[in-house]
Amino acid sequence: MADSPKDQQHPQYKIDRQVVNQLLAGEATDYNLVELARLMTRYDGFPGARDIQTDLKKTLTRWQLSESELLAKTRDIHQQGEVYKGLNRGREDWS
């Protein structure tokens, strides 16, 4: 068994794993910063997906940011409201 009995499989794991791989290889663009913050929030305290959690922290370290710096930057980016423009993503995609 790869996971302990307490660990859960996140329903978005496969999609998120691809995004995390892109973040690990990418630069700290506005879009990547927002995606990193979004995934860090999603997996914060999640009982599983340890590899994703580790890689998110690696990305944060590689970009030389603390979590509070990341969140401050992404708040500013979201206030501009343009980060997802043109990506065919609704601003309120709750599905």
C-alpha cells in the first residue's frame, strides 16, 4: 500500500498534479503565483496528497517567498481581476 489508511485521495489530484509539475518547472508569473496560492489553500491540512504538499512548498522555496508573501502578492493580483481573463474560466467556477 502506497498510502496509509488515514490518507485520502483528493478528487482533483490528477489535474492538480499536472499543475504542480508545471509550477515546479515554471517561473513566478502572476498566473503561477495565483495557482500556487490556490493549491496551497486547497491542500492545507488535507490528509493525503503528501507529494503535492511537498512540491508546493518546494516551489515556494524556489521562488524565494514565504507563504504570507505569496498570499499578499496574490491578493494584489486578484484585486486587478485579470489573472484568469481569456482562459475560458469563469470568475465564479464552483463546480
